[in-house]
Amino acid sequence: MMKLKTACIMGSLMAVVSASALAYDAEDQHIITAGGKNLVTVAQAAKAADETAVSVTGVIVREIKPEHYELKDKSGTITVEIDRDLVVPAKLKPGTKVRVYGEVDTHRIKPTDIEAVKVDLL
């Protein structure tokens, strides 16, 4: 009886985790699709509304801290948060050209940045 309860609980947990992973993937795919239709400059991204899906092409200037990079194009620079599961950090060296698909993240105190959901090395 105890094994059956354990199996039921484990099955329920797996279903919840799988459902949330699918929802996360669907949300990321929506951002990638919408961002692909909204190619903007760094300056335009910096002025965009919170949670706006964008794609920005530029060059990595430097790693600010783990998973945070300065991205530059002809219009300026912006911080981009790039999780390790998107790109191996060693590939994001200064001078690397990338296209970032992500969501604008505005803040009260610190400057606007972009949270990446996909990164293409160009």
C-alpha cells in the first residue's frame, strides 16, 4: 500500500513538473516568435515597455558578472542576461557578434536590460 502511495505521489509530481516545463517552453517560443518580428536597436530596446519581446543584434563588449553581458550596437549599449543553458559562457567573448531574442526588463533603480531566451552566434 505504501509503495502505491509513493508511486502516485511521484507520478503527480512528474506531471506537474512536465506541465510547467511545457508552459515555460511555450512562453519562450512566444517571445522568440514575437521578438523575431520586432528587430530593434539597443536604444529602442532601452526605451521599450517592460516585457516587450525583442531581438537585438550586436557585439558582446564584456562580461559584467556571471550571466550578465554588455551588448553594443551602433545606437549604444545594454545589459543582457544570458543563462548558461542558452550559450556556453566561453563562447561569449568580447567581439562576438550575436542576435539576442528576449524580453525587455525595466527597473525602478537600475537601467533597463534584456532577459534572453535565445541567442544566435553570428
